[in-house]
Amino acid sequence: MQDNRPLWVPSADAVAKSPIHAFMERCNADFGLSLSGFEDLHAWSVAERENFWSTVWDFCGVKGERGAEVLANGDRMLEARFFPDATLNFAENLLSGRGEGDAIIFRGEDKAEDRWSWDRLRVLVSKLQQAFAARGIGKGDRIAAMMPNMPETVAAMLAAASIGAIWSSCSPDFGEQGVLDRFGQIEPRLFIACDAYWYSGKLQDVGAKVATVAKSLGVPTIIVHYAGDAKAVARATPEASTLEAFVAPYEAREVEFTQLGFSHPLYILFSSGTTGVPKCIVHSAGGTLLQHLKEQRLHCGLQAGEKLFYFTTCGWMMWNWLVSGLASGATLCLFDGSPFAPDGNVLFDYAEAEKFAIFGTSAKYIDAVRKGGLTPRVSHDLSSLRLMTSTGSPLSPEGFTFVYEGIKEDVQLASISGGTDIVSCFVLGNPLQPVWRGEIQGAGLGLAVDVWNDDGKPVRGEKGELVCTKAFPSMPVMFWNDPDGAKYRAAYFDRFDNVWCHGDFAEWTEHGGLVIHGRSDATLNPGGVRIGTAEIYNQVEQMEEVAEALCIGQDWDDDVRVILFVRLAPDVTLTEDLVKAIKTRIRTGASPRHVPAKIIAVADIPRTKSGKIVELAVREVVHGRPVKNQEALANPEALGLFAGLSELKD
């Protein structure tokens, strides 16, 4: 049953002072409109994409030449080109500040702290730019980094972007093969890695891995000092030098910015790759910049000088999203390591000390804080915090409730969803509308998001495929090594002609918000009825006895039966009474169709490096099929727990 009161309602004063309100007033003045709320603004932004995106460019102060044409071939998604005559440089837009004010604040668990001014950031970007150019690296060349989420990583990315090189990164916890599965495909000219890193209070030595990867890639390597001995790692690595030695010959000077086309490649991001070699998704400088500015300035209300935090690694697209905050003059708050080291208060300690305005994290983290019995609302001063965002997996209704009861009562909670595919969000929050329990507030401005049934018809009040029916700036430029575009078309356009099908199982709500019920390819089909796995997780993971769950469909008797795996809380065993309690909870909280045929306890649940559980990989193991790319997993050994289970043979 839907709660009849919102969890949060924006104050009239906050609405009036929000950047999105100022943007709407500008649109009204410039185009003779009378837009009066978010729904009006969104409808106009989709109907008049050229006016909308050109106003985003102007309102957000994009540095560059816009050109005369805003959108070419706008009615054909694969051929559409935004700002085809424009030139800009991504790094120039992000290096928006000067002086001794904080550009970046860094914490590595409780082991490291640092602060970087705008001037300090510019100095390293300048020296790196010169060093890259001296080695013949330029437009279109790839630079690959296996790095922690630290300031040097941001500086290296900016230096790459300043000369038109293409940046690609992963986190240092990836295994050797996982790194090579990614970077081996894109043939970088340079490899950047750290000497070691901290996780859960323990020093993680990566020297041997760096040397192996560097040898396989066959390119020069830069070793960045963080937690180990950079000189020793450099000596043991072919064609390697420390960052300090790499930039030593150069004096800081004004950073030069190569002006490039709007669609010039900026980033190569990778799909999770749990069922095959990762797809190499190429994103443009202009599309990434404009989409991130729109989301951060308008949807998040980000303003110069505010502290922006997102808990992420450099292997997740939220890192790319986070660093774009520099373009609004915000201070980035970076964190590397475990969010529970030395204890579960570490991120809230950070938020209190630095006065975060925006705290971004994952649904799994919020649930872990709840289950850990923490109440930051009581233990911490979070008075500066005005927006909390959650992504990675659907945030349960109970997760929404906990944020307001356990973290902060007067905060806007924005559940957001999009992905690596668009390096941004399809659906997210906005400061003009209420927050309802369990609901994403709405679609992104300029994005023609809808929910369609299998017949390609829009639906309300029922579940279907999340689609986008019109082209948008942050669509990938291409997939790497996909010369005829076949892989790209197959990924998004095979289902519906000229319509982006994202692969999320979604539903509109009565408030105009959305609920994501899980990935479409992981939906369950018992008796031919599609069920989203998130609907089951929302019930069972609220039980204190259950730490985590994973649900798949098992082929059985010419049908599919629902199998639920549970990782139990410490000192809990799966008794008949607990099985009955779980089934009762699912039956009453979701429906009888959601009740699993089998509930099986497992010691661990496999997940990607960014913390997403891998339903498809488990489904393959259960059916006796090989999982092609276990290097993509944070804990690949967990897959073995699901092979040959006797409980699944009857």
C-alpha cells in the first residue's frame, strides 16, 4: 500500500533559490514560456531539445564555441549529432577555479589525508600535460590507469583530456586478467598505477600485479606513490618511472587546452563483463560535460564552493560523474578504501568534518549502515547535508525510511539510475518535487524516458522496459573495436526500432516517479509472468536474519522456478522456521507469485567490483554453464558455492 504522505517536501524558499528554478525562469524569459514546475519543464525539454540543450550550455557557462547547429538528424537515434559544429575542451571546463581554495579533499580510510588547492591541481596538470606531449601522446591516444580514488588520478585524467587523449581507469583491486581484459582491448600508449593501497586497514601490495600488467601491455608505466614504495615498484616494472621522476623535467606553466569537437572521445568505460569480455563503451567530451552539468547543476542544485562526495572507485562510472563537479566550482571530497574502516562511522565523520552538501553512495551501503545499528542522525552533525543520492541497485522502501529516521530528517533523498552505458542517469531526483517512499523522483531533463510493454506500447501502473525514445547528448560515441556498430546496435536498439532499450525492468508510479524492479535480463518468469528480483530483495533483506540475498530463475519442468539464495547474519542458521518466515514475508509483502520454490543458505554472494550482485553469473553456474569472465568479480571464488547443489536437483 502506498504511503499517503511524502518523506520530504521542498520548502518554497529552497525552490526559489535553486539553480533549476533560475533555469526555468530563464527559459520562460528567453522563449516566452510559462513553465511553472518540474513536469512542465521536463515536457518542454523533451519537446524542444534544441532550445533546452542550448540553454543548458549557456546557463552552465560551458567554455567553448557552440556553433550554429544544435542537433542534426535528431529523429534518428543512431545518426543524431548534438552541437556538430561546436569545439571545446573538457579539462578546460573542469579546471574552473584558481587560487588556494580547496579543489580536492582526500581521505584514504584513516591512513591518509590531503588537500589540494586549485593552483596545486593546475600545477600537476600542467606538468603531466607537458610530459605526455613529450612522449608523443596526443589526440585519440589512450591512457589507462589502475588507480585509487585520489587527487593524482583526477590530475592525470585532466592532463589527458587537455590534449585530447582518451582516459580509461579501473581500481587497483582488479585482478591481472581483469585489468588486461579491459585495457588490452584499447591498446593504451601509457599505463598509470599506484604502488599500493589500503583496504580495511590492511596494506594491499600491488607491485607484482603492476609489473605483470605493464609487461603484457608493453607500454611505459608511471608509478604513483600512495601507500607503498613507488621507487621499488618502478624498478621492478618494465619501462617504468615514478610520477615524481616523470614530471621532474617540467616547470609549471599555463595549461594549454586543445579545442576539439563536441563528439571527440573522452572516456572509455567498461561493462561489468560478468558473462564475457567487457564491452568498451566510448563517451564523448561534449556529451559527458553537458549531461553532467545538467544533472549536477539542475537536478542536484550544485553550486560553487559546495562539498561534493560520492563513495566510488575509479572502476565505476560514478567516479567520472563525481569529478565533473569541478566544472561547477565545487570541492570534490574523495575517499578510497573500505567505508567501514576503521568502523562504520568513517564516512559520516568525513561528512561532518568537511560539511558535505551532497553525499552520494550505494543502496547496499545504506542497508549496511541500517543493519549495523548506526544512527548518524544522532551521532553526527550533518546540518550542511542537503542531498543524499543512492545508486548501484534499487533502494528499497525501507532504505528510504531509514535515511529519514536514521541519517537525517530534512534531507532530499534522490535514488538515481542510469549507468556506464550513458555515463549518467536516465532517472534521478530534482529539488522541485516531493520524495515518496521507494520512488525515484522522475526522469532526467531532456530525456524522453518511458516504460513500454513487450508490444512497444507505453504503460502506466504496470511493469515494463525502461526506454528512451529520443536521442540525447551522452549516448556513446561508439564501442571500441566495433567498426560497423553491430555490437552497439545489438546492446540497445535490437528490441525496439530507433528506441534505446536500457535493460531495466521499471514502472511509473501514481506520483509520476519510477520504481526500478531490477535488470530485465535477470527478471524471473514463473508461469510466464515477469517478476523483478528487486521486489524480492526489498522484502527479504529487511529481515535482520538475512545479510544479503540473490535470486535467480532455474529452468524446471518446462517452466522456471524461483530460487532464493541467502547469506545469513552471523550466528544465524536456516531453520525450517526461518524458511517459513522468509516465504511469509515475501508472500505478504510482494505476492504469492514471488515466493521462491527453494531457499538455500550460502556463505557468500558474488558481486562486481562496484558491489553489484551478479545474478546472471550465478544462473549460469546453476545451469552448469561456464562463466567466461570471473576476473570482473570482487570475489570470484563465491561462484563455486552455487555449483552442483543437491537442493536444486529435486
